Amino acid sequence: MPNNYDFSTLRDIKTSEINPNGWVNPLVIEYGIGDDYGPTYFWRVKGTKHTFVIPILRLNFISDENYGTHFKEVLEKFSEEYREWREGGFETPWMREYEDDYKNYIL
């Protein structure tokens, strides 16, 4: 189920341009810091509502502070799942929410 988050509550909002496979490129990622779960990055594809969440320390550890690599890997995996849902006809209401959000971004 999509996780929508109000980005107006975040601080230090930045953008990053990436080129993940299976997507209309380039994509702009917007991300900022929130404290809902401790120091955390909230990020999304600009123009969409679904928000991905990852603790800052975890992101720094797995990406060696190269956030674009993390964003790209997550979105490539997500696009595989999305295409499976599309092949199945977006059977559930939450899948249709993703369809509405990403239909112009995932090939």
C-alpha cells in the first residue's frame, strides 16, 4: 500500500537525478530529513506521492553516502514488481494507487 508523506514537514530537502533501468529517464528524486522514526530520509520520485523511508545511518552504511546508487537499486527492483502487477491487471485497490502514481514513469 502506498506510503504518502507530507514533504512540507521535512527539512534539508534536496534533489538527485538518476537513470534507473526500466524507467523513463532521467528521474529526479526528492529527499529530505524527518524525525518520525529517528533521523530518517524520506524520498520519492518527483511528481509522485509514494514515499520511501530509510534511516539515515542505514542509508549511509549501505550506500557509502552515494545515495543515487541506493535510489536506483530500489527503483529498479520496484519497477519489476510493478510490471508483475501490471501483467496481473492491478488486481487490488492499493495496486491501482501505484498504477496511477507511476504509469507515466515505468516502462
